[in-house]
Amino acid sequence: MREVVVVSSVRTPVGRAFKGTLRATRPDELAAVAIKGAVDRVPQLDPKEIEDVILGCAMPEAEQGMNVARIASLRAGLPVEVSAVTINRFCSSGLQAIAMAAERIMAGGAEVMVAGGTESMSMIPMGGNKISPNPWLVDHYPDAYLSMGLTAERLAARFGITREQCDAFSLRSHQKALAAIAAGKFEDETVAVPVSFTTNGDNGRVVAGLGPASGRSFDFAQDRLRPGTTQASAAGNFLQSGRGAAGRYFDRGSGRAEGRVSREGRDHSRKFFADVGRRRGGSSDVGRAGEGSGHRSAGALRRVCHRWIQA
């Protein structure tokens, strides 16, 4: 089986939903910026060599519908001959897209793939514009429609995670992120997004704003993370008596996209880098009853580790 390497990986900034800098930026445009950014970082690659684009999207409709992967690839300037497909595994859609692209190369079905994900919660609400649960599941297995917040509450109850532990974890997460931003840790992986939006100007007038949403100016410092965050202000919960999903969990992202260019390793990779250090190790998927992504991730990780041990 062939080895796969990631030769380029970028992302756009993350904006706060409804109020953030990216609130008026379409997710297909965000994805186009990420795809172009990833491809541009590999000047030795002829875009005609790309065989397919796979993008994950949790709510693929409206501005991120109509096979958003195809729309974004065309906006990114890829040749019309490059095909594209959109896939959905909710929050792990982008990761699933990358895994599928890598597995296709490993199996010999392609040489060069672009994969990633895109989403805007400012434009497409949680659950989409028309929520229509299956009636039989509502009656017989309503847990199929539990939100991440409620599944997190169940997980906390099962493993004895306290509210105080959740809040402390959230605060540490904020502090680490702010320190990383101050040190410029995210600058190399982030591509700027041209944005336009309206805001209240002097004397109540509405004026248009235009500028690049860069990793430092808009991504976290102004749009999402607040330097004055304390453990009390980081707290939040989904049930009145709940322990609380960690911190600013419901500070929804307005938009984000990422793009990765994968290629078969060994001789082919030397065309791009003399020493490629990012190799895909493996992936797995696990379903759990009523406990959501927190517990599924642990099960999937165990499967991957078991495969490595057996290999």
C-alpha cells in the first residue's frame, strides 16, 4: 500500500457567528481562499494534476449547497476538468474528507487530491433552514437527534466530570490560545480572507468596511477570544442543572475553511519537498449511543492505535 504525504495545509481565520468579521463572507468563498492558498504553496504542482477535490460540510445547503466543493474549486481557479464532491459527517466532515482523499491515494485511485472543509453558521443555522426529523426515530430513538451540548452533559455525568473542572479546562484553553496568538503560532497556517461588511459609522450612518481578515487581526483577538476572560466568564451549560460544556462552546464560528493537498509519497513527494515530515497515520470511525463526539473520539483513537501496534 502506498504512503501518503500532506504537502500543503492552510486554513482561513475563524470568525464569531452573527457578529464577527466573517459574518457576510460566503462559505464557498472561504473554501476557495483555502484551496487556492494550499495549491499556491506548492508551485511545482500543475493544477491539472489534481484529480479530485473533497470538501466536508455539516449543513450543505444555501450558500454552502449545490455541491459546494465544486463551486469552491472553480472559484479557486482550478481547471474545470478537476472534479469535486461534498461529504457530510457533521462536525468531523472536514477530517473525513481528508481521510477519504488519503485512502484513495493509498489504494491507487489517485495521485494528487485536495481535501478539507467549510462552514458558516452565520448564514446556515444549526440543523439547516428546515429541520424535519424522521418520525419513527423521534418516537423510538430520539437520541439520534441529541445536540452536542446535551451529549456533553451525559458524558460529564457518566465520568464524574464536575462543572468546576469544565470551567477550569475552558479557561486554560483560552489562555493557551491567547499565548499562541501573541507568539504568532498560527500565522504560517492561516491565509488572509478579503472581507466586506456593513457597520454603523459616525452619526448613525451605515458604511461599508473592506479589508483582509488575517490570523492576527481578526481571527481570535477581536472576533473570538477575549484577553480578560476569567473562569467565571468562561462558564456555560446546556441544562439548568448541568455541569456545563466547556467554556465558550456556544460562541459559534461564523466561518472557516481549510484545504490540504495530498500526494503519494516516496519519489513523487520529492517533487514538492526534499524532506516531507507530515504523513497521514490512520483514521477510524466509531458510533456511540447518546454520548456524542466526546466518547466516539476515544473509541476511534483506540482503534487507530491498535492498528499501529498490529502493523
